[in-house]
Amino acid sequence: MTELVVLLIVMIIGAVVALEIKDLLSSVVIIGALGLCLSVGFVLLKAPDLAMVQLVVELILMVILIRATVIEDKHDNNKKRENAYFFVVISSLVVFLSAAFFIIRKLPIFGKPIFRISYAYLKDLNINALGSNILASLMLDWRVFDVFGCMIALFVAVICVLLLVKGKRKI
Amino acid sequence: MMKKNIIKLIMSTIIINYSIQVFFVLSGYKLQGDLLVFSADNNILNMVDPIPQIIVLMAILIGLAVNAVLVTIAIGLYQKFETFDITKMFEVKE
Amino acid sequence: MPEKKNNLNLSYKSKGMSLAVKTVTRLSVGMLLLYGVNMTLHGHMIPGGGFAAGIFIALAFLNLILAFGKDPAKERLNQRRMAIIMGLGLILFLFIGMLGFGKGFFFADFFKNNTGFFSILGGKNIPFYNIAISLQVSSGLLTIFLCLTLLKIKGE
């Protein structure tokens, strides 16, 4: 478990550095490194499917972000807002942390999940008529409505991008 | 979230997305649990909890699509106002 | 005799990155594409599944666009064609769900506990779902990426 803790600490430090560094391009690169750390963390948490998806999504996200960052901005990039916004951020942070303090105490101990919902499904699985990948067979048999909603969300996002671009210039 | 640059704001949403994904997968982890792949020496009831992994698998993809839409909006705003600064965007030009 | 038009303009002299990048891309794109198709068809056996396979296929074409510049991509990948493929994937997914009405309800598993020829599919209709998902995801991501690359920005 020590390697997981080290990885999470590296990710927290990287997140702070990525938001505070001055150069935009280097902060995009640090975001990419964060995604790769997350993918290694998924492997340590025994979720190989997630690691594979996260690795590739990270590449595409970095290309899209670099596309936006190559534009030279004439103004100074790294200014902060006025002090009034500071109090808003601090107060919302206090509310969030105090809510998290009460919620985390109710959670089960790390390493022992409740496992009640999927237990009912896994108990009467017919193992002979099942593919080896249990995640896919659960996802596309039992939670298939969720997948359908995910695909519709992706479709709507693509249509949004098409509309936003097509107003400017025809491809 | 206190920055003026709009690209930094998009990055902060990406970081929030990552942290929520890690939290979900951590909540479903079981110590000495098995992988979610069926084989002869795997006990099917001693596995990692699959439900958070299913949810996170969809959340990653939707996050990518939403971030692409945000970047497109940012580029569109740049084309109109010629700046990434959100406080200078809606000022009246003299 | 009219000169034959070279549809796939992937020569070394076209615009884009340097010669080494182009050579490596031409060697590796086929393998990436093959890996994506393999992951789609074996999605019920190996870790991966439809989502990862779709992103891999999108990444293969994205690699081509990055290495060889905008012009071959503009010729080959029409935006209208991509939108048609994307809608096809979604409709295919819905159609497979509709077929479940034969067994009783929406999204019912019509191959469940089959022991005939179709037991090679793992006894479920997961491979069909995987094909639909990979079609939709790959074409959707490619459409987003094409829109962002072909968009011209004032500041550049």
C-alpha cells in the first residue's frame, strides 16, 4: 500500500504545481503527467480496464489542451482576482471540508467495501455461460441503461462542438 | 479557481474530475481482493467491488467530451474578444 | 490519358512533420488499428471492451492527422460521413436493445444460456454491444478532434 500512498501524494503536489506555475504549456504537460500517475494508480487498485481507458483519454486530452494553448495571449496570464473572490473561495472550502468530515466518518473502512448490491448479482451468476471479463459482462448486462445514457451524452457533446464550430467556419 | 485565465479554470475542473475518480475507485477496493477477470483460481465472491469501476469508466469518457466542449467555447471566446482573461472579456472597448 | 489521382496522399514529400516521424507513423498505424479491432471483438474476454477499443481506433487516425498535416485528412474524412457513422453506432445499440423485446423486456439478453453455436460469444450479446459502442466512440472523438484542428484562429 505504500506505493499507492506515495503516488497519491505526488499527484496532490503535481495538482498544486500545475495550477500555480506561470507558463501555460508546462502546466498542460504537468496535467498529462497527473493522468499517467492516475493510470498507474488504477493498476495498483486492480482496475485494468480503467487504466487502459485513462491512458488513452489522457493523450487525446493533452492534444486538445495544447491546441488551445499555442495561441499567444498578449495580456499577463497569471494574475489573481480581487480579494472579494478570496473570501468566497475560503468560505466554500470550509463548508466543503466540514461536510466531508461528517461524511467520511460514515464510510466503511478502507479495504472492506460494503459489497451488498453487486453481491446479489454475483451470487447467482451462471459461470459456464459467461465471458472472462466480469466488468464488461456486468456493465453490458445489468447496467446497460447507464451505458446507453453515457452514449447519448457523448452524442450531445459532439453535436455541441459541431454547432459551435460551424457558426464560425464551414469545414 | 481564483485564476483569471480561462484555460487554468478548465484545468482545475480536470483535476476535480481526477480526484473524484480516485475516490470512487478507492471506496470499492478490497484488501487481498481478486481481479475482475474470471479464471480457475479466482473466487468470484472475493473480488473488488465492480460498481464504482463501472461508474468511473463512464465518467472518464463524459469528462473528456465535456472538456472538449469547454475548450471549444474558450477558443470561440478568444476569436470574439481576443483575450483569455475572463475579467477583461466583457469590458467596453474605448 | 488522365492522370490517376492519388487518393491517399501519404508520400514523404507532403506537409507535416519530419521524415522519421512519418516513417514510424506509417509502420505503427496499422498495428494500432488492428489492436483496436481485436479489442472490440474480444471485449468479453480481455480487459478493455468497447470504450477503450473505440478510443484506440480514434487515436490511430489522430496519429495520421498529426503526422501528415491537414490536407490528407480533409480529403479522406468528411464531416458528414463521420456524423453518419456516429448516428449508426447509436442506432445499432438501440436496435440490439429493441431485439430484447423478443425475450420479454427492453435490453433483455437474447443469447442468455445459449449452448449452441453462439456460445462462442460468451453466451451473451456483449460483442454486438461492443461493436456499436466502438463505432460511436471512435467517430465521435474523431469529429471533435477534426473540428478543433481545422478551426482557424486569428492569433496564429
